[in-house]
Amino acid sequence: MRQFLKYPYFIAFLLILSSCSKKAEENRDNLVFRYNENAAVNSLDPAFAKIRPSIWVCNQLYNGLVQLDDSLNIKPDIAKRWDISPDGKTYTFTLRKGVYFHKNALFGADSTRIVTAPDFAYSLNRLKDEKVASPGGWILQNVDTFKAVNDSVFEIKLSKTFPAFLGLLTMRYASVVPHEAFEEVGYDFRSNPIGTGPFQFKIWEENVKLVLRKNPLYFERDEQGVQLPYLEAVSVTFLPDKQSGFLQFVQGKLDFVSGLDPSYKDEILTPKGELQPKYKDKVTMITGPYLNTEYMGFRMDGDNPAIKDKRLRQALNYGFDRNKMILYLRNNMGIGAVHGIIPTGLAGHGAKGYEYDLQKARDLVASYKKDTGITNPKIQMSTTASYLDIAEYMQREWQKIGLIVEVDVNPPTTLTQSISTGKAPFFKATWIADYPDAENYLSLFYSKNFTPGGPNYTHFSSSEFDRLYEAAFLETDDIKRFELYKQMDALVMEQAPIIPLFYDKAARFTQKNVSGLGINPLNALVLKRVKKG
């Protein structure tokens, strides 16, 4: 100790050096966004961006013709503008100038090149190519032809009008990719992607770590003219246990956690869905509508007489308090579904559904029993272990209206198969939107979409519904089309082939130094406007 006291300047220098080192490390941390992914990323090729973990990473790597803002409005992306023909069948896109692919040796001496309309023709042709076998080919099912008119104009012609088409083009499947990567023998695009997005690929050690770096050539700027993104890098870890990921977040090793898991739900939230007091100064919670409707479905053409009677289907709808269910079983993370199948956040939402009405439910059950002479109708509800708490809540509530409902718990794959084959007459189901248009939900009730070939799991059939559904495809006026959606939803609710349970909420938790993340009803992760510090 005496030795060091002889050198006060040396000690001061060490302290300054240590302070500078910590400051540099802190500044470095403020430029890297860190999150954990509990599920595997299957591919970094946008043609295979089917699952959420892959979509989230691909959102940072790629661009398409158009994009969505947080309110689900269609906005320009690489296409700076577009025109739609009066018959709604021809879309003509004019591309921005100066959009470059990420630097890569495949492009030769310049290491990059400008994106042109033929690149979009190549990229969409990959979705149609049976050898590629992309799960995203379905987004082109209404497309007749597409072509590059010249380097800056791209044209798509539909076989029939489909007003939701631009929404499909916002999906990651429709991203632009360079043909050079697929013409180079032995190049593995799946794990060495080349896009145009705000971040470019750096490292991917599967199921361990993935790193993206800032794209210095990115074309988008903020409202002040500052080039995006603000961050220098994105770092993703792959701890499979959600509770472990949450612990890392609490320790400050991650910047962001998405969603609620039973393992930490009550740790971070109060029963009313607010942040626990100990986290209020450390964590920011962002919530908003999520395009996911949880519901119970009835197989309408089954052989159960109780389910075939509309009075009992309506009684079950009236016979439980959805808001109480969400408050006590989901920490208020959801909205009671009293307005049909179309969730909060989509145009067309708001049809008349079923509010809690105990007396009306009892009257409907009494009417059924009196007319049929069946005093104890048999109803069995099929669900999974994840929703057993909700099933048992409804079971108890329905006893109060005079109905005994059995609960049948199945593994998820077994239940899915039973629903598809019609072996589950009364079942728990979920519908998450693929694209931001209510047609997505109403397709569940179109008679030509019966399972197993389509998504009409209830086998609901109505000529009036079908007429309205087909009319909506021809309606190019959005306001009129949204009104048709509301009419269809109201018609379905009156017939009650389903019991809407709740409209889901997306929940995000960030460290206090994170800003610009936002939230959207598709729960898409977009990091180009995120700042730290």
C-alpha cells in the first residue's frame, strides 16, 4: 500500500482508465439490441419464413414492395408508389432508386448492386417453384401473371379481384432476394442470407446465437433525415426455457421479452394486468391488440342433437362472463370477445355478439328441455391442457344455467386431428391472422372451405353468408367492404356456430433505456427505429 501511495498520479491514471473502459463498454451495449428466442429459427430464407422466430429475424434482413405500419396501414417499402386498375385486378408498382443488396462477394468487384424489378419477378417465381417447395406459395393463389415492365416498374395481374392482396405482399414471403445467391453452386442461402433490410447477416450458430450488423447502405431515413437503423447490431440467444429467458431479462442481460408465460406471469404482473411495483422503475410494459381470436367451435353437421339446436349454442354463449374470465385467468391480458370472430384492431370488428346474460341463458336452456323432453343433454368439450383452466371455469358457469358439460383434455396434435376429421363435436380453437384483413377470419365460415381441405372447422353453411363473402371480393371500396365484413360476422353470431372467448393482447417488456420499439396487432418485431440509452 505504501508503495502505491508514492505514485498518486499513477493511481489516478488507473482510475480514469477504468472509468473510460466502463464508459466504452456501456456505449457499446447501448448500440446492441439483445433478445432471447425460446424456439428454433428454421431458416433465414424468406421463402421459408413460416414460423414466428424466423419471421422476426427476416423482418430485419429483408424488404418487399410494401410494408405495414403499427396501425396496419399499407405503406411504401421498396415500391415508392403503386396504382390499382379500376377493376381491381392489375397492380403496378414503381420502385425506389438506390436500394442496394447487402454487400457480398457474389456481386463481384462492387460487392453489391441495385435492386430492380426483375429481382421481384425472380423472388416471386421462387414461391411458385415446386422444387423450392416454399410454404408461402399460397399468397399468389389469386395471381394470374407478374412481370418486370422495365427495371423500375413491376406489374402483377390477378385472376380475380382480391382487395386484401396488398396485405399479402407485406408478408416476409414476398421479400426480394438476389438471383446470384441461387445460381452460385454450393451457396447456402438458408444460413447465409442476402437481403436489403436495415440489418445484415453476421453469424448464426444454430440454437446458440445469431448476430446481425447494421446495414450501412440502408435506404430508409427517419423524419429528420437520419439514416436508419439507429442500432449497430442485434444479438439473439436461444435459451429454450422461457423462465430462464425472463431471468436473463430481469438481470439486465436482455433488452426485451415478448408475451406472458405461466412460469413468470404472476411474477411480473398483478392480477389486474399491471406491472408489479418492484418492476415499475426498471421495466416498460407495452400492450396492444393482437390479431388472435380464441374460441370454441361446434361441428354443425355432427350427430349430437344438443349441439344442433341453436338455443343451446346461444345459451352457452350467454352463460359465462368473458371479462371476469380474462381478469382472473389471464391477468387482464385480453379482451372479452363480445363482438364476433373479428378481433379488435381489424376493420370490420364490432358486430353484435353475446354479453353475459344469466337469465337469458337459463330461459333458452329451459325452452330446449321443455320442447325436446331431454332434461340432461350430453355435451362434451374437447380442449388441451393449456386451456384447462378456461374450460373448467366455463364448465362451472354453465352448471348455473342448467347444463352439464364434460371436459375432454387432449394433446394438441390429437385435438387438431379430431377437429379436422369431425370427431370433436365441441372444441377449443385459435385463429391468428396471416395478413391484416378480416377476410382471414370470415373464411372460417365459407361453405366452400369445409375441412379437411379448408379452414371451416365448424362446417357452418349459409347461402346468405356465402353471397356476402363473394360480394366482398368484388368490392373495391374499403368502407363498403368493411360493412360487408360486419354483416357477415353478425350473421355468424346469430347462428352461433362458435363461442368467441377473447381477443388476445400482445405484451412486450423492455428495459427502461429502450425506446422506439412500439407494438402492432401482428406482433411483428421491427427494430429499425429502436434506440437504447
